Amino acid sequence: MKALRWTLVALAVFGVVGLAQAKLKVGFIYVGPIGDYGWTHAHNEGRLIAEKTLGIETVYVESVPEGEVETYIDLLVRQGCRVIFTTSFGFMDGTLAAAKRYPNVIFAHCSGFKRAPNMMSYMADFYQVYYLNGLMAGALTKTGKIGYVGAFPIPEVKRHINAFTLGVRAINPRATVHVRWIYEWYSPPAAKEATEALIAEGCDVFAFTEDSPTVITVAAAKGFPSFGHYSPMYDFAPAYVVSGQLVHWDKIYVEFLKGVLEGKYTTKNLAHIDYWWLLSQEAVELGAKRGMVINPRHEAALKAVKVKTPDLGEISVYDLVYARLAQMGAPGVSFDPFQGPVKDRKGVLRVPEGFWLSYDALITMEWAVGGVVGPWPGEP
Amino acid sequence: MSWRLRLERSVTPSRTTVLLVSLLGVVAALVFAVPVFWAYKVSPWTAYTTIAQRSFGSWAGFMEVLRRAIPLMLCGVGLALAFRARFWNIGAEGQLLAGAVAATGVALFTKIPAPWLLPAMFGAGFLAGALWGAVPAVLRLKLGVNEVISTLMLNYVMIYIVEWLVHGPWKGKTMRGFAYTDFFPAAAQLPLIPGSRVHWPTLVIAVAAALVVALVLSRTRLGYEIRVVGQSTDAARYAGIDFLKVMVAVMVLSGGLAGLAGVGEMAGVHYRLRSPTHISMGYGYTAIIVAWLARGSPLAALFTALLFGLIFAAGDIMKASLQLPAQIVGVFNGLILFFIIGSELLLYWRIKWERGWTGKPGSSGS
Amino acid sequence: MDWQTWLIGIVGRALAYGTPLLWATLGEVYAERAGVVNLGIEGMMAMGALMAFATAQTTGDPWLGLLAALAVGGVLALLHAFLTVTLRANQYVSGLSLTLLGLGLSGLLGRGWEGIALRAPLPNVTIPGLASIPLLGPMLFQDESILTYLGLLLAVVLWIVLWRTRWGIVIRAVGEAPGAADAVGINVALVRYLCVVLGGLLAGVAGGYLSVVYRPAWTEGMSAGMGWVVIALTIFASWDPLQAVGGALLFGALYHLSFRLQQWVAPELLKLMPYAFAIVVLAFVGLGKAQRRRGAPAGLGLPYVRGER
């Protein structure tokens, strides 16, 4: 009798331990601190949602320098992680090397382009959202000059600025977007000085790529509207944040990890998996904060400006934003900011009439669209 | 008869005293860090054993410690030399990056064939670092420019030069527009100890450099002059020592060694030039502490560099394996330093028990 | 754009960015005049920024926040003074550890304070009357922070103290020849403690300015290397409070210009402009007064031990 009782207890214990061991352990390697309220913060939010939704166990490491990614992958694998996400372009080669050394671990690399049977790549991009922001900026500017504080002149940021400018020009064909580069992803003083420089040039609406709300607060102090970036920034200046770009990494994380749990994604079949998720997959969202597409305080101004569009006739900017949002958000995407004809600012035709830009052209974009004013390192 | 305690100044502590006292400092810091672990619900015992296991408790861990220590060794030896001459070289960061730039230039843009490419890279890196270090020396001796400011400023200048290169003229064609140069060809990549990421040729160079510098300091005329300059400016002047020659020689060596560290990072770790803050993660500044702990001895710097390699590796483990917040590492390192500094006090005081008679002047007993 | 608007803009930005540099430099000038180098300014500014933000956010009063920043800077400096003056430790390394500790601790304690807009920032002021003076008015008296004016006032006061009072003589003596000062009965340790703590107090306020005035929010690493610039500025200003004003303003102007001029010069090369400029200026200055040595206090960086001379 006693033996039976103990056997049952042992079985129960092993069962629990076994179940516990069966829980998938997923590691996340971040390039910055989770408190940056930008890129890394958003990835971490995605991780938390995935953890809760799927009942998996996650661990993370922050502020990992690019050259050290392999060291941290080693440590995470040692801990039992069977899936590892590396969230910065600079981690790409390290992740690939590690993927070769650990063929039984699944790797997922963000914003890169190299893959392996056990390594996929993923990205959520904003260019469509920036176009919609541009439509609003074009309607709201009184001086015709819009300021953009950019981090680094890489294709991703250039693509965003171009989409933004195309939106601006769709409303105001003579408006210009003035660009200043700060050469850091995060630097409040640099962002502040760059914004002040743009204000001094006469810009009165602002957008940016920088991991802090500095541009918003500086612009708001002078009474200028702006667009939030990456995380909900409405609260930093409720009267001045018109809209912005928001990201939902959890959509990708949940979908992929679900696939791993169900056996759809294994260590052998990832070489062609490349997530390029946009509005229609809900990986990105237009808004000043979750659920606020357009700041109500600016609705009237946007409704007052009307434009003529080739496919929707005469329409207010407010309605145009929602219309384009619907077109890009539906599964059968019927509109793209870069649909031809598009000329760069030197007059070279980059997208012929009737064409859209290919994925490759989008991710290697170096040219500047007409209307962009300012330094553009690496311009072809 | 009564015993009493007497604090007596001891001017030159013995080697063993120095070692013991520094160790005492480290141990005290580890004890002080215990509440920090408690605050994050990690048992200090688990923490320390995990760190020990994953660092020097395993081959892979020890390799990691070694890998982190390599640039610290090279920079540390160079700085030990500079500090012996009392030239406060805060510019090892910039000198390291200068070496990295030179190595990249040679690797990507010259047609030097295979067996000579790596030696050429090291040579170019040494020269670049030496130049970047010699400028502050000349500025100080000819124009009285304080070297703390000139070396510090030159750090920033080199950082932005690297930024300019990777975003502009040297941006790679295969990097999809991101700010990196192209990958180095295989002939420009250093061999690694199999199963680890330790680029052993650089390690060999570091040890050799320590030996060479130690020899120079103790056996050559230049070394003698350096030591005199470091001890007393007046004595050096009376001895007719040419300050300019000595300082430039010191900084050529100091900067050159940091440049070699930069080459090692390029050819052994990154294989291309990238954003400067990801190449030198404060190695130049940490090396200041490495050199200080070594009390200016190039050979000792090899070991203090290993200690810091261990501290860095421990930081990685704290972040990854113990899931402590990233900022813990800075707090931890700061604490260790504080205690080591504080323990310095013990170096200069000796506690002596004395047997004393009331009414009679105390005799020094033992 | 006419040159007046340009000038007003640049001076305005120079004052704004130069204010924290000025406060911290003034403090470091005094510390170094007494013979103690403090490389821990970056850590003190980081902690000051955090304490100011957290206190201002909790209490709703930005001045309390600045007071808290002042206090934390002073405490950290006290630690530095204890290590370097009483324990006679190496000043450079002690300062470096303080920076490490300050940055790490502020990052650690600051978790949870990010992403929040300060509800009670310290607003700028415009001085009525004076602001209407043509050109000078908008340049100097419009939309500036109270801390800017206080900083300038402080610079004047500290200059007077250093060069025109007995206290100044004492401080300078302690820095130049501690042995002689000791022989005359000056309490070298006390003077050094006071100057180092003053340096910490001012560095703390400089950090507080960043999070309560300049950009009212907290994010890790927001001091962004300013502490190192302060070290350089101290030397650049020849350890003189009024020259520190010039240096801080110059640096602020150059920093802002590096964004304004991006249209014409490569951005990265512009960013190195302030630093290269500092060296060039010092080199020229060196050319000019090759004989007259207006350099560092002779006892700078060395611990003073009675009887060891």
C-alpha cells in the first residue's frame, strides 16, 4: 500500500517536472535597454504578450553589444532556450554563426536578410504608416516646411522619410521635408538640438526616428504638432501629437511561436521564412496611442483641407487617411505609397507608372524622393 | 605591561602585500554585493557559483574570459608604460579605433597577398595608434596642452571619423545600406583556438608586448629615462633627459599597443569596421584601471587584464544566466573598484602590536 | 534668413545647452583648484537627473527636484572626497568608479520612470522690459531658464571668491602647494573636502537641469557623455570661473551649429567639430604664451600626506 502511494507521488512529481520541462523556453536578445521607450521597449512588450498568450517561458538580455551576441546566445542555449530571437540588424552574422553551431535550436533574426534551415528573419515596417502621417503633415503645415529628425542614413530610415514625403506632397505638392541626422538611435540632447535647428529653419510640423519623445516635447513647447514614433507618445503632449506609428511585435511572435509549438516551424524549414509584416498583418498601427488613429483635437483641421485624388475624387484629408488606411490594411492590399510613377529628387525615374516597388528595392532604398531637403549620405 | 595597536606608515609595500590587499578588496566587494542579489530574489550563493562555473569553471567560460582580456592586456600594458612616465593617456579608446581603421584599410583596399596581409594589418594598426598617441605628446611638450584634454578630445574625433567612414566612403556594398564595411577576406581573418572565439595570435602579441615593455623599462636606457621622468621632473631635467624624445617614445608605444588591440578586434572578432561604440566598449577606459591595479608593471597588467576579463564575463552571466537587469553590471563593477581603492589604504599603513610599559617610551616589538 | 535671427537662435541655444556644462564646470574648477580631480561627474549628473525627475514627479515641485539632485551630487562627491583625501586613493580611478556606479545605479533605480512626461517641469522665463531691447533682448532675455541666469551669477560670485577673497587664496594655496598651506596652519583636508563636495553639488544640479528643464523626462544615459566634456572644459577654461562661461557657451554654440550646418558639411565631420576645435584653440593658446605657465594647480591629482615632502 505504502509502495503504491509513493509510486503515485513519484509519478505525480515526475509528471509535473516533465510538464515543466516541456514548457518551451524562448530567449530574447536586445540591443538596447527595455526602458528606451522605443525599439527595445516594443520588442519586450511583444515578448510579454507572447508569454502570456502561449504559456511559454521567456528570458531576455538587454543592452547587448553587436559583437557579443554569440556569447549571449551561448549562455541562453546553456540555460535551455530552444528558440532565440535576436533583435537588431547588427546581430545578423553572429546569429548565423551560432545557428550553424546549434542546429537543434531555432533562431529568428529581426531586420536582417540572412537565413538558414534553423534561422528565419522577420520585420515589421512602418513605411505605409509614415505615408499616412505624411498626408496629415501636409495638411497641417502652414509654412510648407516639415521637419524630420533622422537617426542614421540607412535604407530603413530613408524609406520611411520617402514614404512620409510622398504623403506630404500628395496633399501639398510644394511642401518640403527638411532632414537632420543625429547619428544615434537614442540621444535626447542631439534630438533636441536638431529639432531646434529645424524650427529655426521655419519648420512647423515634425516627425522623427529617434528612441525618445524629445522631438515631440521640444516641438510642443513652441506650439508645433508632431507624430509619435514607435511607442504611444500621445501623453507627452496631448494637444500636439497628431498621430504616429505604433508597432505590435507580438503579432509576429505569437504567430511564429504558435507555429513552433504546433510543429509547423522546425529547425529544418526556416530558410525561406521571411516575415515582412505591415498594416494588413496588424504588425504596425497608425495612431498617437493605441486606439487613437487621429488626435480628436486635429480632426477639424484635417477635415477642412480637401484634395483631388485620381481614384477617390475630391476628398478631405481626414477621409483620405481612413480610405488609404483601409486600402492598405485589407488583406488584398490595393494601394502602396511607392506606386509609380515616382521620381527621386534628382529627377531620375525610380518607379515607372503602373508598377510597385519590389521588396528588394524597398529594403535597399538609397535615393531621396522629390521634396526632401537636406543632407542624404550615400545618395546615388 | 600592555599591548597596544600602532599604525605605522610603510612606504613601499611588498608585492605580496599588494596582491593580498587587492584580493581583500575584491572579496569585500563580493560580500557587499550580497544585498543587491537579495533585492532581485537571487540567492548570492547561486549567483556566485553560477558565475564561477560559467567563467573559469569550464573551458568555454575560461575562453570567454580570455577573449575579453586580450584588448585589455594590450591597452593595459601600453597605459602602464604611460603612467610610469606620468603621462595621463586617457586616449586609448581613440588609439584602439585608429588601429582598427588602419587594419580595415589594409584588409579591404590593398592587394597584399595572403601570408603578408595579417602582419601588414598589425603593422599599419601599430603605426596608426602610435601616431594618434604621439600627437598629444608633441602638443604637451611643444605647446603645453594638457594631455588629459587632448587625448580625451582625440577619442571623440576618432569616433566620428569611424562613423564618417562606415556611413560614407567605406560603406560596404554587401551590407544593404547599413553602416558597415564589407566583410574582410579570409586572408585577413585571424585563426581562432578551435571551439572558442579566442584569436590567439593577438594573445601571443599581447604577452610578447608585456615582456618587451618590461624589458625596455628595466634594462634599457630609454626605460631608465622613462622611470626618472615619471618620478621627478626636476631630477630628469638635471640629468639632461630629452623630455620630448622620451614622451614621444612612450606615447608611440602606448598608442601603438592600443592600435594593435584595435587590429585584434577587427581581424579576430568583428571582421569589418562598424559603429565605433560596438567595437570598443570602453576598453580604453577600463584599461586605465587595469594599468592602475597593476601599479605600472607591464607583466602584472596581463593578470589584472584577466581579472577584468573575468569581471566582464561575470557581467554577461549576471545578465543572461541570472536574469539580472543590465545595469547591475555597472553597479557591481563600481563596487569592486571602490573596495579595491579603499583597500589601498591598507597598503600604506602597517598595524603593529606593541608591547609597552607605562612610563617608558614604547619599543617597537613584533 | 537674416543674420540677426541666426545670431539670436545660436546664442539662445548656446545658453540652453551650455547651462548644465557651466554649472558642472564651475564645480569641477573649484575641486581641481583645491587639487582634486573628479572624473565622476558623469555619474553625478546621471544620478542628479534621476533624483530631480523622480522627486519633481512625485511632489509636483521642480525646485524640490533640483534640491534632491543637489543633495545626491553632494553625497557622491563626499564619497569621492573620503576616498581621495582621507584614504589617499588614486583620484582618477576613484572618479571613474563613481561614474560607473552612478550610471549603473541611476539606470537601475530609474527603471519604471521611463516613458513618463514630467508633470511639473521648470518653465523658462522672459524678462519683461529687458526682452524688448533690440537684438540683445530676444538673444539674452527671452525664453531662458532661471538656472541659466543663476549659473551666470554663480560664475561671477565664484570668480570673485577665487581671486578677490581670502578663501580663494586658501583654496589656491591648497591646490598649488599643499605642504606650504599646511605649514601655515590651513586645514588642507577640510578645504579639499569642501571644494570636492561643492563640485558634486553643482554637478548634481547640472544633471537635474537636464531632466527638469532641458528635456523634462527621464531616460537611461540621458547625460550622454556631458560629464567628460566638463572635464575637458575645466582645462579649456584654465581653471577660471569666468572663462568657464565662455567655454560652456562656445561648446553649446558649436554643438547646435553641428546640426544647423548639416546642409553644407557631412554630418559626422560636423559632430567632431567641437572636440577638434577645443584642441586647436588650446594649441594656439599654447603658442601664444609659451613662457607664461598658466596651467594646472601644481598639486593637482596628488594626494597630500603630511610629512611626505
